[in-house]
Amino acid sequence: MTKGLLAMAAAAVVGCGNSPAPTTAPAPDVILVTLDTTRADHLGVYGYPRNISPSIDHFAADSVTFQRAWASGAWTLPTHASMLTGKYASRHGARFDVSGSDVSLSEVLEGEFFTKHKASRLPEQEVTLAELLVERGYATAAFAGGPWLASPFGLMQGYQVADTVVTGIAGRSAAELTDRMVDWIESIPRDQPLHALINYFDPHSPYEPPAGFDDLPGAKVPIDSDEIFVNAGRKLTEPQRQVIIDRYDGEIRYMDHHFGRLMDALRKIGRYEDSLIIVVGDHGELIGEHGFLGHGRWLYEAVVRVPMLVHYPGGRRAGSVETAMVSQVDLLEMIASELGFALPDQLDSVPIGMREYLLAEAFRDPFSVNTYGDRYDRDLVALLRWPAKLIVSDTGVSEVYDLASDPEEREISTGAALSDDLRRALAEALGALGPRRVTTPPSGVSPQVQQNLRELGYID
């Protein structure tokens, strides 16, 4: 079925488990706020003792808080693609891929970009949330703080406004993104439904909280260890770790402040109460756990457990907590159910409350192999059937955890029966995904985006 015909077929209402949608209300606005590199356990609503997220915590009082939400992967491009398509990275194809393409990015882009990488774009034939909503008469716009949402990577399909030009290693600030998004929303006639995506990037390294948000004890202390230092097997000392936490938390405070500005603006404009507003992390961040710092190469809880808060139109279920397992790939199902349209076939998205397991994937990243050694020359996949979690490498190494008794994954379980059960479930899950999609290299990536990714440590 072509993209243009999808809306014509959109008649059936998909069930939404816990939140039945109204049938007579006008089409709600759909606001998707992605919190880049934001750990769930560093937000007050998820129990963090520091008061660094008052705006998000206030939003939670109007929303449903999902306690067991997982990312579909470990870095920005594949997880955003999963949110927008309802598919895992194996099937949507926007991921690192060493073996799936015969053409390296350096050949495609005629430069040094990803000399040793093969990062692939979201293929044009994939159907995105924005394309589905344009078919239903929505105005659409995206505002990106980080470089992976640049148009050549394919995520901007269907966005009539793609405000994704990023300069500098720190990305675009939450202040700038909020201003731009509010200006756009104010330009849309009040009777036209809209969909806006905003990608707040601030908590991503290099952890440099702006003035006014840098008053935590270690927030101005230089970081004297980087990813190479940590990943070489030398653990952070507690003082080193605390400095990073203070700087990271300062960035969350800054992002949270401007998130609050955005919500206030939606209220003032009259586009808050009856909107579907989804706030979700794209992935988390290791801060010394397991001896590592960063994301993209591991599937521990600090990376794959993400915040997910949903404000339903009219404030349905406001202030409630949802304990059912939910994945980023389920967001498309949630939105389709709320708006009352059918989805394309063969998605991985399921109604809330119907998920039997959570799945996350991390594929070989040649930059990591080159920088950190052969221990990173592997694909990883993780499966959670609460509370048991399995992480498997294609090198044969596996880890099993009981998250109920060991939420920080300190002790690998030795129970053979538990491991065997999880392995069977994982085999079934991977079998359902089928062969990995042949990937599509991007083209036309600007020198500025290349430089941003190089400075952030994604490429040589």
C-alpha cells in the first residue's frame, strides 16, 4: 500500500487497552517531546531525590507515568525511528550496520564521514507518524537539538517543517528549540490539528550546564576522564562520578526549565488540555555503572529504561501510574488508537497492556571497535520478561538479571532454568522479527553535521 493511500484505509479504530479514546471529540493535537540521553531515575517522578525536574514532575500530575518503559535501542537514530514507525531497528533499518551494505558512508558522501562506520537512514518506503498525520490534515513540524535528526537520516519524512540544522558539539539549546516551536505553533490556525516533535538534546555529553543551572557542587569542575578512560577498564572514582552527575543533572535542570516554558505556552495558546502529549526518553546514560560512561554500546537499565509520560486529551487518568511493560515502538499504536485510524500491517507496536516482553538491540559499531578494542565487536540484544532480563551477545556471552531484587544489575543470576526460559522467549522474539532489513546509506549529510557527530564521538 502506498503512503498516499494509507489514510484512505484508516477507518478502523485500534484498541488502546487502558485508555479508550473519545469518539466525538475533534482531532487532538499530537505533541511528541523526546528527552535525549535522559535517565528515568534522574527525574523526581521516578524517585530521584534531587529537585532537578520540577516542570516534568508537575506535568506527571496531569499525565500517566509509565514505570516500565524501555528504549528499543541504545542511541538516538534507531530509537527515534522506532518511535516514528512502530518497528524495531532490525526491521526499520536505521542503525549501524557493518555487514548489511556493500557501500560505506565514506564512499557515498565522498568525504571522511563515518570512515569506519556504516550508519543507515530510515528508508523512504517506511511510513512515519508524521506522514500518517499529514494524510489526516495535520500541520507537522520537527525541532531537533541533536544531529541524528538531520534530514539525510530519513526521520523527517512527513514533516512539513524540519527545523533540524544543528551547529556545535552541544547541539541546539532547549531555549532556542522552545522558542522556535512556540513560534510555529502560534502560526497555525487554532482550528487545524497539529503534530510537533521536539528533541531536547541538552543532557547529552559534554555535560555543560548553562549559567544559572551550574550551581550544583561539581557542575563547574572540569571532567578529567572521558569515554576512552572509562571504557579502558578503569572505573571512575566516586569524586569523578559525582562531578559528572552534577554536570549531567544541571543539564537536566536546564532542559526541564524550558520544557516547563513549552507547557505553559501550550496552555496559553489553548493547545494543552485537549492534546495528546507524549514525553519520552530516547535512551539513557551510563555514569560509571559497570565501569562505563555513555550510551550506544550497552543494554543495561541505565541505558534502556527511559521516562515515558503521557497526557491524554481531557486529562484522562491524570496522575496515575501504569506498571504494564511498554516499548518506544508502542507509541505509534497509542497515537493511532487515540486518533482512531488504522496502522500499516506488520508493525511491532502493540496496545498498552498487551506486551509480553520488551526487546532492545545494539548493533556493531566499528568506531567503538577501533577505539575500545575487540570487546565491542559484537551485536547485543536484550529481552525483559518482568522481572527477568537477559542480555545476549552474538559472541556467546550472556547475562541474566532479576530486576525485582537487583534493579542496578549488580549480580548476574546463575539460575539455569530462568536463563533457558528467557533464551526460548528471545529466540521466539527474534524469529518474529525475521531477517534484518537491508540498510540504506544516507546521502547529502552536511559538513557541519559530520563535524558535530565527530566531536560527539560517533565517528572518526
